[in-house]
Amino acid sequence: MEAYKKETDLHELVVESSVGGSHSYFLRNCETQGFSEQLDFNWVKKGKTKASITFAISRKSEAVSLPQSPFGGVSCEASLSSAAMEAFLIAVLDELKHRQIETVRIIQPPKPYETNFDLINYLLFKNGFVQDSVLSHQFFIGKKRIKRLVKKEQSKHQTKAKEAGVKVHVGPIQNFGFLQEIRSWNQEKGYDAQFDDKRLIAQVSDYPERYFLISVSKDGLAIAHTLAVKLLPDSFYYFLSAIRPKSHLKNLGELCLFQLFQLASDQNSNFIDLGSSDTDAGANHSLMFFKSRFSNDISNKINWSRKL
């Protein structure tokens, strides 16, 4: 349902509800709980969307892109000049002011998700946004490289799994009992497991083809879980992972990560996002070192904010 149009320099700003849409980043289509509405701001020329951003609008006059997802941010659907991109940002801010929004927050994703990463962050800075936080994500990029790594390492990991007497299951989610195990295992180790069970279950129900569970068991008992998400049709995101604290088997984390690469290879993915590695005190260097064995690139996710 169209809410608003404004023409600017051959482009028009079209604002409409994002819920139930058809974005390749499917979390833009999902309703954000606790916010009054969720809107797409589309930069349209000759009937084609050139750039867009989705905001959840709070009752406290705050617009956030997106608060309950790994990221939101500006997305380019086609090539845009720097002037056209800046005009889009200005048009969006003007419309948010018109809607009496007081604070704007944008979680801009790392570069593998958006090739115009540097230009967008530059223009956000030039238009008065300030950095609230920076998270560093590690990636493995390249469809052919993923397939080569899997082919090279497959025999080794199969042998290790057989010697350890463990079974690996990879596939769509059949039930959600693993969520409580991930939460309790992480809490037992002193980690804060931050995820909304109800929201996650709803998303899996609406988009079952985007979620895959990797589980390792021994003697019929689950000892490790990893949840992988296709945030984009050609990528995988290493979302949730945990190992049973009382399990003394070595290399379970490495085995789960290899299965993620095997899954990405089977699905012809272009890149794998291993996520950020942070603690309350700062960078989690030991985790970053572990992920470095499975990554070939690194890029930042930046949280921006601006008062209107």
C-alpha cells in the first residue's frame, strides 16, 4: 500500500509498508515487534527502484533500520551516482522530519552485503550521522573458493567425525528444542544468549527455506548446534552456535564450521558471514583467531545515528 510520493530530480521517493514485501534480504519483510509501523523508503526512477531503506518506527519518534535484525541500512538496487545517492538520503531525512521523527538510527551492513558500502558510509557521515558502534565481521568470500576448500578438507573432517564416534545432521529445522539447549549451554559457560525465541520461530515458519540447523550428536545425545541463515539468497550467516559444556570432544566448533562450508558449497553460495567477535570488554581476539582459519576477508558493520 503506497503511503507517500515525492519527486526530486527525476527520482521520486515512494514510502510504503515493508511487511509482507519481497526483498532478497527477507528480514526487511518481517514485522518488528514493539514498533508502531515498518516502512520502505524507495528511490524510484522510471518505475524502477534504484535504492531503498527500511525503517521501523517507534512510538517514541525514533526510526531504526533495523533494530531486531543483524542489520538494516541503505540498499542499492542499481548503479547510482554519489549525487543521486545523497539526494536519496536527504529526501529520506526530510520525509522523516515531516513525520515528526526525532532520532534516526541506521545499522549499515558490511561490504559483502552492499557493494556501495564505502560511498554510503561516507555520505552518512557527511550528512550529520555519527558512529555509535562498529562491529567487525569475518567473511569467507568466493563461490569457487568455498567449493575448493570443501573438496580439500572433506576427507579429513569425515575421518575425524568417524574416529570421534559422532554423527552430523544438516538440514531444515524440524523442531525448536535446540534453542533451549543453545541458551542453557551458553549460559552455563557464562555467555549471554541474546535471541528472541518467538520472533525466530515465526521467521522460520514464514521462511523455512532460509534456515538450516547443523547438529552433532554422540550416542544419541546432542553435543553441538549451529544455526545457519541465508540472509541473502546467495549467502550464509553463522547465527547461533553452542557446544554442550560437559562434552570433552575436541574440534567440535571446527566440525560445525566445516559443515557450514559444506552447506554453502551445496547451495552455491557466494560468501559466508562468520559474524562479529566481541565481548563487553572489547574485541574477542581468541574467537577472531579461530575464525581467521575459516575467513579470507573482514569488514565492519557500522551503527549510525542522527538527531533531526
